[in-house]
Amino acid sequence: MEHFRKPNYKQIYNDLLMEKYPQKKQLCESLLLKDELSFMDVIKLNNLIFGNNNNSVNQKFRSYNKESILEILEYQKKNNLNNHQLASHFKMSKNTVSKWKKLHESVGIR
């Protein structure tokens, strides 16, 4: 079985900041100093660089691993959000959130 290598987001964002957005490097510095970026860190970096108004076309091709799903569901619990609010925050379908919650409860994703 082939081991999946995840992208080096630190390098991607560092390169992007150096080449296209050097004026935003200081905004992102605290996140880029971390040893490893979490899913939420990547979202924060994306929002800092491109703003919150990314169009939904980019959202169509997102995929989520188990850790990302758990992080999103934990964010929902921590911020006391319903499925619709969580879906709006992460620009995803509320049906996806419902499906994840059902899977998490029935299978006990850990």
C-alpha cells in the first residue's frame, strides 16, 4: 500500500508570500514558525493572504482526512455551532457536516 504524503504547506505558503505577497509575510509569520501546520492553520493562512471572500469554486475540490474532520467537529463543539453555521464558516455543504457527525457517532472515528 502506498503511503500518502501530505503537502508541505509551510513551504507552499512561504514561497507564495515571497513571490506574490511579501507585504503579508509578517501577518503570517507566527503560523509559519510552527513545526507543523494543522488544518485550521492552513485555513487561517489562506484567509490572511487571500481574505475571507474566496469564491466557492475552490471549495468544490477539497478533501478532508480523518484529523481534519475531527478538528472541524471539535471546532463546532467548542464554538457551540449548529451544522448550518459550521458549514457556512468552512464554506462547505451542511450535508457533509451531517454525514461526518453520523459517521463519528455510529463508528466512533478516533
